[in-house]
Amino acid sequence: MAKKWYSYFVVPEDPAPGSASDEPASAPRAVSDVAPEPAQDPTFQTPPDGAVELSGVYDAARIAAPPHGYTVLKVAEMLKSEHLKTLPTDVKRKSIMVALDAAGVTVDEVVQDAVRRDRALDAYERVLQKHLDDLRSQTALENKRIDEEIAQRVAELRARMDENTKKLTAEEQEFVAWQSRKHQEEDVIADAVGHFVSENPITTTRVATTKGETDAR
């Protein structure tokens, strides 16, 4: 869709004095009549690399200022000048047209420059959007791979923890079994010695262990 400010420039010639036509001035011409759609959008050879200045986009699209210097950007600056910015729209338009005429520049040239720049900006935005979409897809795939790697690593570490716990449990069970055999052996020894001494030197009293059992001392 054409930008509204194009209508500042794409205007028909005023009817000649004494023209037979009683109709009011016709509506502005369509921008497509002044700057037809190109066969293809501007292309950009280098991929996006951080923030790009707008001037860089124009340079990449090979949009150079004409020798007379009257680009749409220059016209935009003129419209914002102290001399014009407070004037009515129609006065602004006529003032710019007078300046263009004095410089030998046609309104069509300004409009064509505007359209070229607009199309370059739109094309570069699509380049940036595609770059962002590609990066988003790549990031999603990479994050998925990392997530799977994390899950696999966690599973491996949990398996090691389980193995360590099983090993500790087995050692504890072996120790408890040995304690039981020890106590039985001490009971046998204490009983045998008890027949010959008044004070039995064999320790058979059970004391609490780290697992809550009792041990003989």
C-alpha cells in the first residue's frame, strides 16, 4: 500500500488558465504509474550482522543519491525546516515543487527514489526476519539436543548413585552378619572360660551401633 506522504508529490498538473474543464483537480496519480513494481526485490549479499544503519541498507541495495542531490530524504528535511513545517499542507507541497523545478528535478524522480528506498527497507526487513526465524529454529534444535544430553547425563549419574547405594547396603549387611557371628563366638568363649574364673574376661555386652543394633564389648 502506498505511503500517505507520497501524495505530497504525485499530483497532476494544475489546469491551464482558461481551461474548458469545470471539474476540480483530479486525485493524485497511483504510485504504481510512477514507480512500477520491480521484477524482483533488492537483494542483499551479506547476512545480517548486528544492527545495521539505514544508510547501510540503501548502500547494500545500491541506492545512491542522484547528482542533483534531491532524494526523498532531502525533501523530508525540507518539509521539516523552520520555513515550511508550520505551513498548510498544500503550501508545503507547492513550495517543494517550486524548489524541485528550480533544480530541474521532477516530482516523479523523488517518488521513484522514495519507492526504491521503501522497497529496500521492506526487503531487508524480510532478510532480517528470515535470519531470525532460522536462528530461532536452530536454537530450538540445539536446546533440544542439550536437554536430551542433560537428561542422559542425569540418568547416568542417578545410576551411579544407585550403584553406590547398593554397594553400601551390601557392605552394611555383611558387617551386620559378621557381628552376629562374632557375638555367637564370644558367647561360646565366655561360657567356656566362665567355668574357670571368678570374673569372666570375655566381653559379651551389646552396645548400640550406627545401624541401631548392639555390639558386645
